[in-house]
Amino acid sequence: MGMKSIRVGRLAGIPIGVQPLWIVIVALITWSLGAVYYPDLVDGIGPLAAYGLGLLSALLLFASILLHELGHAVVARRNGVEIEEIDLWLLGGVARMAGYPKTAAAELRFAIAGPAVTLLIAAIFAAIAAALPSSSPAALRALVDYQAFVNLAILVFNLLPAFPLDGGRVARALIWGRIGDVERATAIAASIGRGFGFGMIALGIAGTLLGAVGGIWLALIGLFVIAAAKAEERGLHVRVAFTGREAGRLMSSPAITIPADLNVAAAVENYFVRYRHTAFPVTGDDGLVGLVNLEAVGRVPAARRAETPVGQIAIDDPALVIDQHQDVAELLERPAFQRVGRAVVSAPGRELGIVSITDVNQVMRALDLASAA
């Protein structure tokens, strides 16, 4: 998920974002329900009403997914793991953690929380469907039936033991608890996940060849599962490698800083072009102001760069300012660091340092070479 999400609000204090492709998925669901599902089940329904119900159904579906992720978030918080944001995207949602479960039991509780919420939602809609009198409008019955069915389908899919789906995380937690090694447990769970992914691709291709429209979606989900399992496995490998390593040992110091009152045009020429870094700390009379990166520069119209001070566009995020004893593994989990790729190391009486994702990758390559030797 390389695309940046668009913040749309907060729920239980957690920022909620949507990926741009989420809008495409909402449109596709609206179109399929409005063109086929509701016209088939509701006699005489007009196009406007059918597509309106399709949109409502799509939004209710993603509201259910949001509650699913909120279930993960609440339980994670109770186990000492903060959730920095929840994103709705192409295939559903994801709760981004600012840490990670430290025990197999905590991982198990976190993993089952989302499916438990989805089960409750499916049960509520099923109960409503059962309680609706026969005289109920066909459109209402179709809406409720769809929500009961789609939440049940999400539940079944999520409980497949295909890491990193929730079922795969449950499997990893159980294996982790049994063997006591989270890396080995992740490797086993990821292998199972890849097996399911290849199975989905095979079924999807076969279904497509036989004329099933959903076959291509199943194949794409299989590709996602394989890629995500590999990414999770690699992510844990990196996390284990950097746990206990302090930022002070990786940082570049002294950091090259940009004065807050320098205009953006001069900063581009004298810093970004000259030093070829993608971000710099910004300092003013009172010390550190924040970080400025190429993305922030790009948001300033070219005609205004000569009159816009760098301090005005600096990213002022406390998550990107750390001390020299900061655990690098924890830093790597921060969504802010993942977005910007740099953090400023600040210590009283010392010059500023900087830790970049480039530094982390170089150290990781060295560690991999050392372990392979």
C-alpha cells in the first residue's frame, strides 16, 4: 500500500483514512448491486433507487469493516499497543500499530477481536432479517440480507489460516505459543499463507477460464496474500534484527539542518540539490522546528517558493523527534516514520542527528551478509 491515505475523521481517538482506490471499490460495489442485485430482488425498482441502495449497501459494508478494525484497535490498546490510524483501502481495512504484541497470548487476543466484531454484526443483521414481517418492503429485506451475507463472507474469508489474514494471525499465535519462537512461527504461518495464496490464484484462473466473473478477483486476492505474507515475514525479520539497537548507533551526526527563515526556492537549490537528501531538519531561534521533505516542497506552488519560508511548511510531528536511546525496531513501526523515512535525534546539549530508512536498509544488508557468511 504505497499510496497515501486521505484522512476523513477520527473514531475513538484514532485517525481514519481512506486510500484513493477505496473510492473505486465503493463505485464498483454500488454499480454491481444497483445494476443486478436490487433490480433482481425488488420488482419495479427504478435505476436511481437501485443505485442509491447499492451505494448505501457499500457504505454499510465499509462501516462494518471499520468496526472490525476498531475491534482490533481496542484490544490492542488494552494489551499496551497503540493504534496510530485505521485505513480503508482496496481489499478492506487495516489498523496500523505503533508497536506490536509482545506475547503469543496478546497476539491471539488481537487477532480474534476483529472477527468477533464481524460475527456480531452478521448475527445482528441475520436477526433483523428473521424478525422482519412478510409485509416488509422488498428493498429493506434485500438490504438487510446483503449485509448479513457479506459480513458472514468476510468472517469466513478472514478466518482462513492464510497469514497475514486474521485466521493466519491466530495460527501464528498458536504456533508461537507452542514453540516459543515468534520468527519460526511467522515463517511457518507465512508458508501456509503462501500455499493458500497460490491455491486462490489457481482457482481464480480456472474460474476465469470457465467464465466466472469473480475468478480474476480471487486470483488478485491470492497475489495479495502471497505478497503480504512475504512482507510480514520480512518485516518481522527486520524488527527482530533492530530490537535493542539504539537510534544513536545508527544516526548520522551532525545533521545538515535548514534555517526556518530560508525560502523554499533557496532550500531546494542549496540543500535538496546540493546534498541529495530527501528530508532535512528545520531549525529556528528556539531550536528544532520540524522536518521538511520533498513532498512538502512539492505542495508549494513554484511561483510562491521564493516567498515561502521553510519553517512554514515543516512537518511538526512529535513521533519524528526521538532521543538517542530510542529502540529502532519500535521507530520502524511508527506510521509517521514509514511515511517520511526520517527521524531527528535530539539530545540536550548535543548537535542534532538523523536516522533515515536508508541507514536502516544499509545496516540490514550488512547484517544479512554477516549472517550468511
